[in-house]
Amino acid sequence: MKIDIHSHFFPTISQEEAARLNPERAPWLHTEGRRGQIMLGDKPFRPVHDVLWDPVRRLEHLDEQGLDIQVMCATPVMFGYDQPIERALPWAQLMNDRAVEMAAHAPDRLKVLAQVPLQDIDAACREASRAKACGHIGVQIGNHVGDNDLDHDGLVTFLHHCANENIPLLVHPWDMMGRERMKKWMLPWLVAMPAETQLGILSLILSGAFETLPESLRLCFAHGGGGFAFLLGRVDNAWRHRDIVREDCPNLPSSYVKRFYVDSAVFDQRSLKLLVDVMGTDRVMLGSDAPFPLGEQQIGAGVLEHPALSESDKHRIVAGNAREFFGL
């Protein structure tokens, strides 16, 4: 069995529907045959193709890739965290309902994660629970809301809610830092996006948030955890030698790797070997970031063709861990 836990979708939202969120910059989908363009108001944002919105083409894609199950979640531009809650909540509900409709074409193969309006924690908790009842197998969240990282009291409250309600979470970077210095070559996606993910992980570790969160919390970070695995030694060294790093974190940072998962989307055999060495084979799940150009083009090949992984390790990463994490 092969399960991809990190892929994206974008439903056929019209410009009129998007205008209910924000007429000037809410995302919607313009399509022409099998090609499309995600629009922000009147401005093009990203060219896309029909696997992103057409369930029939999505299932063909799964067959082409040899996937048994694919977990789909919102394209992060859909989050709407900066909008008033009276608009953001109906927007999230609409997106979540469209996601369930897409998955209904093959509910045994297409699974979906909900989005929630994290700018209002009470509303986010209610929508996470509603979405679970409607068929979502978990929730995708961004790694921050404005200037609030995952250690913010409100976001920790949301994590507690998901732990208590048995709702798995995928954390995806978005709204990347340093854009004013990254004007070309997709640098925000290549530099800031991995940094955002590492910031999300370290905010939970160094703040002591993991000391208060239930161990039942199922939390996964996209893109192999960003730069976390490579830079963990630097963090441990700082914790040992600087008291300000230890101020809120009672244990060595590397001791917290068993509190979360990562996906396998690192696109390099050496990087994947390091990731598995740091996290353990029981904490890595197959993730492709499909169907975007920055995603894995031959889904699962990086794991299944890895010369240093045993057959049992490969089976855990491509399916076993996901079945346990999402209860599939």
C-alpha cells in the first residue's frame, strides 16, 4: 500500500464566491479546459492544471502514480487568516464542504483535511469538530497567524482541542518571512518556507508548549520539517551552553522529536537518510506536495528506491505510519 499524506486541492470557486471573503484579493479559480489560473482578485497568482480541482483527473493521477490513498488539503493561499471572522468562517466552511464533495467521488481513496479560521480560536475549534463529523480525517493549519507562532496561547488552546477531539493536524508553512529581500527565483519557497517550518517546530519545543500538550496530540510538519533535522545539533548546542535557550525548555530539544511527525518531501536521498536518522522510521510519512511543480514528480520513489532503508522501513514510511496517524 502507498499513501500520500500531503497533497493539495483547489475547488472551482468562482470570483463571485471569493468576493464574499474579500473582493480585491480572495483566491478563486479561472479554468480553460485542463489548464487554470489561481487568481487573487483580478491578479494572476499561480498557473495550475486540472488534477488540482477535477476528481476524475485526480483519480487518474493516483493510478498513474500507483497510489492507493491520497490525503488532500487546501492550497495555503485559501486560509484567509487575515480576514474578519464573520467572513472567514463561512469561507472555511464552504471550502471544507467542497473538499468533502471532491472526496466523495472515491471516498476509499481520496481523503481530506479541513481548514479552520485560526484568527478566532473558538470558531476554529468548532469548525474542526464540524469538519471531522462531516468526513474530514484531520485539519491542516498554517504555521503562524500574523505575528503569533504555534506557542501562542490561543494556538496552543487549539492544539489542546484537537488532541482532546482526536483530530490529527498537518502544519504547513505559508505567508513567508523576508519577502522584501526575496524578489526572484522563488526564493520565498526555497529559503523562507523551510525556515517557517523550523520556526513552528522550535516555537513549540523551546517555549515549553510540549510540556503542557497531551502526548495524544498527532502533529505532522510538512516538507520534512524544513531545516529542523539539519540544524537540530545547533539547537541542542545552544540549549547546553546558553541559559536563555533553556529558560522555558526543561529538556534537550532533540528529546522532543517523538512528539511530532514529518513528511518525506525532501527530494534528496542524503536528506531523507538524515531525516530518518533524526526522526526515526516511525515518525516519517510519505508526502508529495502534489500536484505542484515543487512537489515529488514520481511519488514515493525517493523512499522506495532508497538504498539505505530496509523493506520494513519503506513500508512504514509509505503507508504504515499514515494508517496509524490518521486511523485509516
